Amino acid sequence: MSNILLITQHFPPENSGGTGRPYSLYKYLPNNGINVFVVTVDSYGTLVDDFNVYRCDSFVNWRKTSICSLKRILKYTSLLLSKTISNYTDWFWYFSAKRRIKQIIRDNDIQLIYSTFPAIESIRLGYNFSINTKIPFIVEFRDGLAFESLYGKQNWFREQERNRIERKAVRVSNVVVTVGNNISKYFQEVYPNSIIKTVFNGYDKDDFLNNKAVFNSQKIRIAHFGNLDYSRKAVRNNLFKVLKLFYDEGLISKTNFELFLIGRYSEYEKNSILSYGMDACICFKETMPKKDGFAFIKSNFDYALFYGIPNKTTIISSKLLEYLYLGLPIIGICKGNEASDIIEQTGTGEVSDFDLDSIKKVLMKALKKEITYNPKHDEIAKFDREYQAQQIAQIITQIIEK
């Protein structure tokens, strides 16, 4: 068995889309002859079987500390820096993890370091330890850092910092892994001497129950699982403008239509959506564990909604890939995002652009139950996380053997 160190700030039981890939590596790489030692944050609890998972103190729980505590003072300083000149958000975790990583490398035969972005602290820890120890290094980008950045538009200082970090990470790495073709194309063009591999995000079969779809012919029900604005801010008003137009024209009402938004929504987000005056047609439901949430959707809804981001070619989201396995037609408002290519290549639904007319057309087809759904199961199977872990295991093994 080979030993690798996985550095990630997102790991279960944290409930976010960012935990899927790191957990799948921890879960499935041992089946491919690779032991995984994980360094992550300590503020979300532990798993039942937390073997070789090292949870380090971080800023996540800073609000629970006393007003004069060192952690709170450092957090205020970090907030100031992150609003002005720095992309780092958790220096406390960085130094806690740094100490623990030294011990792990000293006590175990670590043969490769694997850092996954987000966040920046994970990348920096990975390439610094690779440089100092001569241990091979893989950096994974699940979101853009310099290109179509997760952080959006920033001031000059912060953009220069993220460009510098990306360049160094790519230069030090043996392989750069991305989760989409478009972001891989960017790395291939900007860093032509580097090895770039694409291994998509995906779904884990263990997150799904064998529920059967139960359709109510009297009502069209659409579900959106997860938050609209959690990791990437974007204006998504056009969907609600179209629904308001349909509502005023009598095309939808509480008797024939429901949109369920399942996830964490602030009071501001809820009030903004409900300000369109369609309270009877739009329902909010608190965030649910994946297994329960997907079972709820499969048993009660006609369509799963995916809402991308305009002018961002790399947007896919692990949520979309979980929809593929769910077995319901997908309504994808995501033309121009790589997500639209995946929906089309898997035959799992229809996509629209972000303008009002395009959204009108796709929603009208949904109301008439005319959304095309011809799933290509061989294509969908390529997004199985167990299969993807095998792909990454091959990359790791090749590096170690060299």
C-alpha cells in the first residue's frame, strides 16, 4: 500500500458540496492500494470511522471564543487583510495544520501530497511541504483560482496574490488535476509544460436510496437542492421574473405548480424571492442530508432545477452530477456553462440561456411535461465517484512509481 497526504479544508461531516471529492478519495483510494491521511479543520465534528483523519484548530468556531481571546483578535486581523490585500481566510488553521503535517510526514512513509482547492491555505501547505521534503505533489482545482475565479473580481493586490499562488502551485506540482474540460484547457494554454488531467466531480451511489418517482398529474413540482448563492454570488432574478409573469397570466397557481428550494437561505434571500408575490407557489425547506434530500426529491418531484452562472464557462457543480444519478429530468438554466454540455451529452434534460425568453421557453415545456429525457446510462456512469477515484489512483501510482 502507498501512503498519501490529503490536505483539504472541506471534509465530512461538514455539509457542503466541497466535501464530496476529498471524501471520495478517502473512501475509495484504499480499494486501489492507497492509504489516505487527511488533514482538515476540526469544527464540524467527526465521522463514525475517523481513521487517519487529523482535524486541526481553525477560525471556523471563532465566534464561540471569548471577546479577548487570541483567536478572536487574530480573526479580526484576518478579516481586515482578506478585505484588502490577501485571499487567505484561515491563517489559524494554516499554522495548526502545518505543525500536524510535520508530524504525519515524520511518523509515516508519505509518498505523495495531494492538495485540493478551495482553499488557498491547502495549496500553500501542499507546495511548501513538497519543496521542503521533495515529496511529489498533486494540486487539484475544483474551482478557478486565477481563471474564472471563485473569488470573483478583486483589487490588484489580491488578484496578483492569487496569480502568484497558482503559478507556484503549478510549477511545483507533478500533475494538475481539474474537474472540467474548460478549466483544463485554461491550464494547458497558460502552462503548456505542465501535465494536466481532467477527472470530473461526480455522485456517490451511497447517497441514494432506491426510491420510485411518484408523480402528481395535477401539479408540476420542481426542486432545487442546495443553495443558490452559497459559494458564488450571482444575479438569478430572471427565473422568478418568468414565474411571476406566468403567475399573473394564470399559467401557474398553487393548485398546479410548486418550486421547492431546499437549502440554507438567509432571510434576505427569502424575502427577495417572495417579494415577487408567489408565496403559494414557492416553498423553502431547510437543508437536508443528501440521502434524505435526494429520496424526498425522487419521490415527490417532476424535475430537478440547476441554475448556473452567466459568462462562466467552467461552472459544473457537484450538485448537477448528483442530479444525473437521481433519475429525474433536469431543467438547466446554464447555457454556456460546461454544465450544459454534460446535460446534453448524458441526455438527462434540457438547458436554456439566462435571458427571460430562453427561461420562458424551457419552463413552458416543463409545464406541458415536454422536457426531453433520454438518459445515456453509459455516459452517466462516468461520473460515479468510485470510478473517478480509480482514475486518480492511476495518476498517483504513476507518479509514485516514477
